[in-house]
Amino acid sequence: MVFNKTQCVAPMLVRRMRRITRADVIGQSTANASTEWQEFGRTLRAWRERRELSLRDLAERVRWHFSLIGKWEQGKHRPPVEAITALDAELDAGGELMARALRAAMVDADQLRKSTVEVKTSSWDEGEDMERRRLIRDAAVVAVGGAVAPALAALTDAWQASEPRIAGASVSGVMIDDWEDAAAAHAKTARTEPPAVVLTALAADFAEMAPHLARKQPDAVRRDLTHAAARHAALIAGKWTDMGNRRQARRWWRTTRALIDESGDRLLASWLRSREALHRRSDPAEDLTEVLKLSQEARRLAGQQPTAPLVAALTAEAKTLAAMGSHTDAVGTLREAEKMFDRLPALTGAFHRLGERGLWFDRSLIYTLAGDVKNAAQSQDAAEGLYPVSDQTLPRIRLHRAALHARTDPEQAAQEAFKIVDDLSIERWMTRYAMDAKLVLGALPEQARALPAARELRALTASRSV
């Protein structure tokens, strides 16, 4: 018997969503829902046509009625998880349909969920919260697979219930330590896995913390709990930024700042504000002046002693200055960061050591924006040798290299950039890639911007950024 890894999850996912929403939303009209399901439908149709299949042909293969598939393609109905899995597998879509559907499901879940950090303790429905937590876990399993998910969820609940609570608190010290460890694990995974997959895993952990954040806790417990939650919230905000959802990103950046300021950890507050500046700089709708202020606030919070947060704040400020065209100031701030980096002591705890490769990446971007060919090329050579093939940063460095040569060999640069973008699967696409592709297009001489390769790069980047 061939076992489908989502078969054990999908029925439970649908049943729990029905109980949470108090209405059967699976298969109903999406007229009032997000446009993400319409995007899913367009993607489904594109894959079907790419495989040269009619609606009836596809229906016969996946054993769903052709009229239903037609409605899914039009975005008029939400397909169930079983159908999405079958369609993705039959069309050999490489997970793209799953990623599109997961994004739409996350938007739906956000519309249905109650607020977490802001919710009043008196209004918190623990039974409903448990169902929400399980729903999010199930969604994560659809993204990453795994037949053991139901057992894992039950074991997690049992493990938390078995840990002795701190006096006057609703959590144990071990639970908070586990969430701190989880944040570090998520940060590592975020460098290699698709944003939607990372986001669902983060959501599962944050959903476990949320009811405890809504309750009154002893001061020391509250401090530690908000510290762990802030690290998760920052990663969630970053993934929403990567996926181009500005509204969700801003909501979670505000949550991040509120949580970390409540924890009282100035260094982590600095670190997370630098991360916010890094992500928001990739949003073309952002005011770079405001992003610069955020970087400067991170620098103020870091203080004067050599620490990883101070280096991160300086490099965030330098990259923002470079993006604003203040190249001399950007290079000066970068050199200040380099000097501080050389003075860093060994780091432990919540901060990962700011690796040499990260600084080489920063140099690559800043010198490319400044048009310093020698230093940019040296930085790109060094960085490419340090980043693993699976790291999401490597395509960005290669786009920097294409931008560097866009003026001297525009056609080759545009072709190379197009290939880099085209090789990135839709589920791994991030707004930062769009920013770097536009860096190439902006560096092309005026007369070269009409080249076929440049037009193709512009069109592909625009379609990925929708």
C-alpha cells in the first residue's frame, strides 16, 4: 500500500477548521476571501496548460470532478487539502501549488483568528485556542510532510503538561528554554527553507506561547517569556516581508518591538531592530529615511561596546545609506563596522556570532551600489566561497555580480540575472531577490534597458513579485 504523507492530516485539518470557524468554509465561494485563492487558481491553470491537459483529462487523473477543478482555477471555491496535494503531485509542480495554497490558507487563518498579544485574558477561550494551535500544526505538516504529526502534537501537549509550572505562572522554565532553543532553530532553517514552510513552523510555536502571553505572569517569567516570543515574532515578520505581505509584516514588526521592549533586553532590541531595517529596506514602498532612523535607533540601543548587535546596527545603517545614494557615508559606516567586528569577543547565548561571510555580503552590496568595482568583486569572490549552495544569500551575491558588470557588458549581465531569477522556484522567492534584480536593471545604461534580456528580466521579476 502506498501511503500519502498528508492523508492522515487533511481530514483532521478540515474538521478542525470547520469547528474553529463554526462554518464549513472548504468548498464554499471565495467571493469575500483573499485574492490569494485566485492566484492559486491562476497557477493551477498555468500548470495544467503547461502539461497540455484539459480539465477533463486532469479530473480523470486526480479523481476530482472537472467542474470543481474549473471553479478552483477561477478562484471561486477553495479546494480541500487532499485535492491540492493530488494536483501538485499529478502536475509535477514541485510544491508550487502547495506553497500557493498554504499562503492563501494562512491569509484565511489570519482573518479568522483572534488577536494574540493584544487579547484580554478574560476573553481567551482555551478550548478554541487549542484547536487553533492544532490547526496551525497541521498546516505546517502539509508544508513539510510527516505521518507522525498527530502523535508529535499530542506528545508536545503531554510534555508541556508534565512540566511543573513556576509559582504563580502558567508556564515552566523548561518550556521557556525550549522556545528560546526553537527560535535559534527557526533562524537557521530560515536560511535554506521556503518562506511559507518556515512561517508555518514559526506559527506553531508562537501559537503555543500566545495564551501565556495573554495571562498575568510573575515579572521574571514575563520578562523571559516576552524575550522568547520577540525572537519568534521577528522571524515571523521577516518571513511575511519576504513573501511580500506588507500588512502582516508591519503588524508583526510592531509586535516584535512591543515584546522585546517589555523584556528589557536592550541588546536583543537593537539586534531585532537591525533585522527589521534589513527586511524593510527590501520593500520598494518603504521610506528609506524611516528605515535609516530605525537603523540608528538600533545603533543607540547597542551602546558603545563591541557586540554583534552593534556591528549589525552599523551594517544596517551602511546598507541603507548606500541604497539612498549616500555612498561616501555608507563606506565610512561600513569601515566603522569592520573595526568593531575585529574587536568582537566570543559570543554565546541568544546572539549568533556575526560570521565573516555576513560581513563579506554587506561589503558586496555596499560596494556594488557605490560602483566600486575592485572592492565589490573582491567581496563577491570571498562571499561566494563562504556561503553553502543551499543558503538563500548565494543568489543575491550573484545578482550583485551581474549588477557590477551591467554597465560594461549589459546584455551578458541581464542574461545572467534572468537566469539567476528564473532558477529560483516560486516557493523560494523573496522580495529581497526582486530588490537585487532591480539593482541590475538600474545599473544598465539607458540604451540597454530595451534589450530583450532586460525586458525578460523585468517581466519575470514583476510576475514573481505579484
